[in-house]
Amino acid sequence: MSAMVRYAVWRRGLRPCSGCALFGENVAETKEKKRGLFGRLKGALSRTREGLVEGIAELFVGAKAIDENLIEDIETALLSSDVGVDATDRIIEDLTARLNRNALANEDTVFDAIRENMLAILEPVSEPLNPVTSDGSPFVILTVGVNGAGKTTTIGKLAQRWSNEGKSVVMAAGDTFRAAAVEQLQTWGTRTGVPVIAQHTGADSASVLFDAFSAAKSRNLDILIGDTAGRLHTHGGLMDELRKVRRVINRIDEAAPHETLLVLDAATGQNALAQAQEFKEAVGVTGLVLTKLDGTARGGVILGIASSLGLPIRFIGVGESVDDLREFDAAEFVDALLEGVRG
């Protein structure tokens, strides 16, 4: 079939079936890829599933009655899994209302209710990042977070992701206090073919970002991703430095940074929520990345962060490879969490 016919089919909005000769093989490959990615996500969330969902499932062992005592036990399980007070209250309030109108008949209906509540909390923050500006100027991403959260690795993976999609990207080594951070970013630059703007150790971080933004504008590049030094969210002086970086970037383009991306280590549980609250107030965080979900039983914190802050969750990290930094999809996440446990 000619390319013109393929284009006509696309323009008419037709959805090819998996059995047709024209599209069947591609659709089958796409489905297989999606199944593989879902399987990896399910595997990555295994520890959180064991601690949270299977913990709730165990409450039904021995045909336990669905009553107020069960609801209290579910509340304890949620809180113990770092879901947080706000998200737990929302879920328990709904479960109690369903119990009072006799809508919780068995284990399946309880898990159906939990799934609906999780989706209600997560879907509003499932908002992909579209790094494009209306005027064609570089889309500037300022990446912030505490030491060890995975900022530099996240930047490298994002650079490779968008470079593979055909976008022109530059990285700025704004973490000038840790020599290894500059070297790590330069390693990613070598691996991905993405240029890195850097200065000497101890240089002014705002100066690095200024130079990088100027270079990105002069070269008409699509995306600038800026690294910053890791800092405790409780350290006022270092947070002031981040505000300075934002001000300097804003002098070049009053719309920049277009995204202030906070990278959080999910394994820190409720401390990640505290970090998000502080960074949001200090530097106006506009999006989140939750890393290391594959190595923790505390992944329930994603519900607490979503419920308490309402900030868009752009990406989640579920492994070491580039593909394991994936766009956050609420339905996919909840289904992977509940897969094999319900009913």
C-alpha cells in the first residue's frame, strides 16, 4: 500500500485492526511493546504492592467481615505505606460512605473502590511535559532537588529521550559545588551527543545557566536542561541561591524557566512530601519526577504528594535504563500496582 493511502487512512481517523495486512504487524508489535513496558512497571512496583496492596488483601483472609473494623485496618495499612494523611483520609471517607450504603459486598468491590479513589487522586496530576514554547525560543527546564535524589541522571535521561525524538538539546552543569556532578553530566553528553555548558568547580551557578541560555538562544536550540546543586530543603541560604538562578534566567526571557522540575527520591517516603512542599514554596516548582520507585516499598507516597500538593507528576523512575524513566500515566500506574492482587 502506498504512502499516500496510509496518509489518507490516517487523515480519515480510521483505526486499523490488528488482523489487517496493512497495519497488523505494527499494531501487534506496539501491543507487545506496551505489554513489556507494563510488565516492567509491574515488576518495579512489586515492593510497594507487597507492602500496600497485598497488605490490604491479607485483611480478607478468613472471610473477615466488611465492616468498620476492616475500614480501620485499611486505614492503618495505607498510613503504614506512606500514602499520607490527606490521601488516606480521602480514601477512607469514600470507603466509609460506601459501607454505609451497603456498596461494599466483597473483596472485589473494596478493591474496585480503592482503585477508583487512587485514580481520582492521581489522574489530575498525570500531566505530561510538552517542552515547546509558543515563540520558538528555547524551552528552559531548571532541575532542583536534594542530594542523592537522582537529578543529574534524570537530566541525562531526559536529554537522551528528547534528542532521540529529534529535538535539539543542551545541558547546563549548574551543580558547580560537586565536581563529580559536572563530570557525570559530561559523561551523559558524550553518550547522547548532547552538548554540555560547564565552568570550573565553584563557579557561580547562575552564571553557568546564563551562559547556557545565551548559547541555546543564539543556536536556536529547542531545549535547555539546567542542573543545580543538591541542597536540603531546610537550608535557607541555598534556597536563596536557587531564587537567584531563576531571576538571572528570567532577565533573558521573562517566561523562563518554563519548567522548574523537582526530582524526588520515592524511597524517602513522607520526607519526599516535605521536600516538595518546601521547594514549591521557595522556587515555584511546576512539575515532579519521582525516582527509585523500583527499589522501595514506600511508593505509596506518590498518592500523598498528589493529594496534598496537586503538582503535575511528569515522570517516574522505575529502573536504570533510559526507558525506565517514563512519563507518568495514572491508570497504568494504578493497574500495575493492583495487578494480580484484586479478587
